[in-house]
Amino acid sequence: MNRIIFLSGIIGLLLLPFCHSAQKLEPISRPDTLTVQQVIASFDKQLEEEHLADTVGSLSAIVFIGNEIVWSRAFGKADNEKGIDAGVSTVYRIGSISKTFTAYLMMLLVQDGTIGLDEPVAKYLPEIKQLKWKEGSDTSEITFRELASHTGGLAREPGLSNAAHGPIGEWENKVLSSIPTTEVTFPPGTKFSYSNIGYGILGLALSRAAHEPFIKMVENRIFKPLHMTSSVYIIPAGYADRVAVGYHRNGFGAKPDGEVAKAEYAGRGYKVPNGGIYTTTGDLARFAMAQYSDSGRLAKKFREMMQTIQTPGAEKRGYGFGLNVIYPQDGSKIAGHDGSVAGYTAFMLFSPGSKVGAIVMRNCDYGVERIEGKVAKVVEGLAGYLRTRPASNSDTLVHFRP
């Protein structure tokens, strides 16, 4: 997944279910709410059909307008073997959407004056000088801007064996061990190349600069202020039953296996800043809303920087800081990220101008292609409606009522 082109199809996924069973959509009694109601009802039907066609695991989704959740629903089982339904409190792993949190933390530190976007990372993490520079690339110092925008020239993965395995408490050592095995394949700042290890290095550098553990910073500066009470990097005791079993299929036609994902609960190697978060659709919605809300935490100009394409030569589709960014033909902007790890897939998409978005999580890591194309259509449809409706209708929303 993790590719810039995902945005053209991500919104369809964003409207997946969130409760134990099908719920009724009740619009406010105003005729001008019908468009929103129809868009959501149509997507709801498509998702139900998708689930009936493939009953492995669950689909959970949420739709939000402004700072309000207007629809959510869940289909299927969080645990097939135990027969546990997916619901509001079900926790999923969100994979690379974790990168958006790392980039948001980076911008908080930029806002504080702790770091500068164009400062060399080596100022705080001198070990980065051990990267393997290939012939043809220069020895320019890689900056925070370049790591956060995937323009630092780093390979997607390090060359270290088992880099993505090992206790989560040792993730920093895994990053340090990975650096000398990671190639820099082109001069920094010249083009885009998605790098998981780049975000691992970024997270460690932020920790060094702030003199505080990375996970604690995310918890204290993002999770807690946004009341993301079900979001964790480390699954605490007694929490595992809330986590949807992640179903992995090793090859077409193979039986889905829930053990691969479980093995990563305690150990993800270096993949913490770039793919380590477990959360719920409700919690992630709070974070997504913060990307376009004046919450008093990250100022508007820094949020807009995250949502500005940093990819050299890209105008309509590219990568900002922890966000894929696309400009549809109508001139609006849509931003978001997807995530895919063993047993899980997740999608987050929002329109900062229209202040509408959707999230979808699934506890299997295959078959998402059928849903992707439906997601973009829903968010773009809602965003387009909200941009063009009369100002007097600004209070007309479709609300989800259990």
C-alpha cells in the first residue's frame, strides 16, 4: 500500500462500520440533508455487500464532518475463532498511518523551536552519518524536512536481517543497528522515495532533540490532549481481548492465519515511529479532526505545512509531512494516509477545506483493492456537497444514532 496514488481510492474505505450491528441513520428533519444521507447510505450498502462477499475478519469505519462524528458502523468479527463482534471499542493496528503522528510530533517540536525543519538530522543523531551512500549520491546532510517527506534518498528498508523483529523496548537499538545497512540511493531533496527506515530514524532523532522518549512524547503531546484513550504502542495487560485478531494470508487461497500478527504485539523491531500504533476508529477520528481544527496545539500554519506537497516536481499529487496530498480537478485538497501491516489495513482521509473525513480499519491484510475505489468517491462527494451548499445550511448534518 503506502503509495502516493492511494488517495484516488482511499475514501471509499473511510466509511466502514463501527458498531456491533447495523444501525439506523436518522437525518435531521431538513430536506437539504438528503444528499449527505444518500451518500452515506449508498456506501453503507456497498460495504455490507463487500462483507457478505468476504467474511474474514471485520470492517470498521467512521465519518466525521467538522468536529462531529456523523456516522459509524462495524461489520463482522474482531475474532473469528471466539465469535467476538467488532464494535466501538475494537482496537486495530493502523500501520503507516503512524507516520502521520510522527510528522505531527515533528511539527510540534518545530513550533516549539526545539528543531528546525531544515536542520541536519546529524546535529541530534550523529549516527546517521553511517548511512551507506551509493556512488552517484553526494554527502549532503539529510534534514528533518527530507526524512519527513521521503525525499532523503534512503532505501525503503534497511539491509539488517530481522530489522522488523524484536522487543518493542529495543526499537531504538534496532534503528541504530539498521543505519549502517541502509543505502542512500540518490542525492537528498531531489526526488521522492518512500522509506520506512527513514521514519524510524526520524522518530529517534526527535527523541534525541527533545531529550524525551519518543513513545512518551506521542502519548503526552498527542494521545492525551486529544483524549485518545484507546491508543497505544504497547498492548497493556488485560488489553489484548480488545484488539481485533489480525488475519494474514500467505498467498492466494491460503487459510487466513491470526498468529503472524499476534507475534508482533510485543515486538516490531525498528517499526515503531513508522508503523507501531494500535487504536480505534473513534480515536483516530479525533486525530484526523485535529488536522483541520484550531485546537490550540498545532498552529494552522504548521498544519498547512504538513498538508503541502514536498515532492520535487509534483503539483497535483504528492507527499507532504506524514500525509499524502492530492488536488482534485475542482481545486480542493484531500489529504490522508493508508497503512498495511501483518493482519491489518487502515485508511484515513480528510478534506481540510470542507472539514470532512472518513476512516476505515480492517483486520485482514488482503482484498482491500475492492474497497479502495469506493472510499475516495464518498469523501470527495461529501466534500463537494459541503463546499457548494448554501451558508444557511451549515448546521444540517446527518447524525448517527445507535
